[in-house]
Amino acid sequence: YLTEANLSGADLTGADLTGANLTGANLTNVKQ
């Protein structure tokens, strides 16, 4: 979840909070 892309700010704009990040895109990073 703590990738550079997420920390860049794009993840904090609200797009991540809509659920898009919870669909599996970030969960994939967590599993890796």
C-alpha cells in the first residue's frame, strides 16, 4: 500500500478513498 505512487499524493486526493484503491490495485501491492 505504501508505494511511491501512493505516497506521491495522488492516493491522498480522494480517488483512493472512493474505493478504487480498495478494489485490488493496492491490495495487490500489499500481497507482493
